[in-house]
Amino acid sequence: MPNRAIAALTEILRPEIDLGNSRLQTLCLIVIGMVSARSVNLSHIACERLGAVQTASTYRRLQRFFQYVRLGEYWALPLLIGVLGQHGPWLLALDRTNWQIGKREVNLIVLAVVTRRFRVPLLWTVIESRGCSDTAMRITLIKRYLAHFPATTIRRLLADREFVGADWMEFLCETNIPFAICIRDNLRITTEEGHDLTLRVRLRQARRSRVFRARLGTREDTAAGNTPRLTIADKPLKDEWLIVVTNVEAQIALRTYRKRWAIECLFGDAKTRSLNIEDTRLTDLRKLGLLMALVALAIAWAGRAAADKLGTHTPLRKSHGHHAKSFFRTGFDHIRNRLRTDPLDAI
């Protein structure tokens, strides 16, 4: 990892990040090092540094960065938006990822922006316990987004069947956030006619139209609260039905929901396909949050490199129709190559 690349990135980020020169250089060392080493493990990053400095000394410097640096909760957000080069409206995807560090489970809920060329995490929450997120945690995450961007910047919020619940969807409707969320067929609903039944039974009764309006929950649940009336639509897949609940037109929701898979690809980018975030030994919640911000910057950097390299073109496709490389891997591999041949161009 050439020192001039670190120096060049330091000069770019100096006006954006409130850190002293030494700490800022360490931040740039980590971002460049994780791309070059294809790992977030600090010992691997330390080995990437060139020069006479001992690897053990660099490793201790990286440890001290995570130990002592306190950046604000949203310090990376302006940088990520700047790299994206646009301010919406976006497709947002919400999902959870987790991995094991010894007996400790790392559990994150991530809100990512999905465009034609980018899939970048914008906001995240480190969950302190195992299992799914709760409604309060999801609402807090969306409120954090709305504190920086208006609801009009959300073209659609996409989420899988983990992110359901009447209170959660009531909040989305009240804040004028359009959404398309997958739901299970054993979920109980109350139809407009007042019938209380599961989605599976309701779909069996359907003949031509598999699009209808209903409230989530039993008749007693809907009578007790102000549960919104939502549109439910389904589509046959190979081995099952895709059932989506939405507050927009059904066909638009079904068509858009396919792009939710981009956040799964994002997790693959952050894990085995590039940065190997599961290599980290960090378990402290604050340190994990800081690491996630650095990973988000590296992912956004790769996306921007791909956009600049390809221009209006798309990656080459193989005979089966899929891209030979994703936009992310195109940019990621390009950066790694330029770091070795022309570091300043990479930056």
C-alpha cells in the first residue's frame, strides 16, 4: 500500500472529517488497506503497509484508532451521499445480517440505498442480542434517516418477511413512505368484508384476482387500533408464492420488490466476495459501528470506480445472460489494480 495513496486520500478527506492528521492518516490507511488486503482484519491491513515501519507497530496503531477515536454517529453519511452523486429519490432496502465471532454473535440491521450501479449501506444499527429486530428498532432507524432526508427521497422501501407488523406499517403510512414488504402466507389478516383468516386461506379463495385490500392482524387487533388498510398482491414463483403488502399500486410493488435482492448482494460484497467483514475480531458495539462506516466508504468507492470506468456501458455478460462481474467487483478489482500500478489514479 503506497504511502502516497494514503497522503492523497488524507488531503481529500481532511475538510470532511474532524480528526487530527495522525488519526486521519490512520483512517485512510484502514480504508485503503481493507481494499488492498480484501479483509477488515487489522493484522492483514497492517501487513499491507509499505516502508520500514514494523508490522507490529502498524497493528498497534490500528488498534489504538478503534480504541480512542470517537466520531459522530453520522460522520460518514455526507461522504457516502457525495460518492453516490445524487440525492434521491432512492430505492431503500432494509435487512439484517449476522455472523459469529467465537461464541459472540454480531447482529446488524442495515438500511441501504439501491441504484442501478450502487448498493451502499447508509445507516445501520448494531443489535445487542441475537434474533430479529423489533418494531421500535426499525422505527428508530427510519427516523434517523428522516432526520437527514425528507420522505420524498424514498421511491420505495423494500424489506423481506422479517420486517412485518401492524404498528411498523402504520408508522410507514403515517410518514408517507411508500413500501413493498414480503409477508408469510400464515399471517392473519382482516378483509374489508370483516373476515378474519390467514393469507393462505384467502389466496385459496381467490379466483381471477389475487390483489385485494385488508388490514394486518385479527378482527380484535384491527378493532382495537388504527391499523391501516393495505394492498396485498401475490405472484407465483417456482416453488412458492411471493406475497407483498404495500401502500402503492400492486403491480409496481411486485415489480420493484425484485430489487430487494440487491441488499443480499451488498452483504456478499461486504463478506466473502471482497472485504470479508466476518474476519474482524471486534465485538464492542461502538467499534463495530465505526468499522461498518469504513466498510461503507470502501463499498461506495468501488461503486464510484465502476461508474467512472464503465461510463454508460454495463459489464460484459456471459452466455447464460448474467454479468461476468458485478458493478461492485468491476470497481473493486479496478481499484486494487490501480493501487499497485498507479496509486494516485486509484484515489
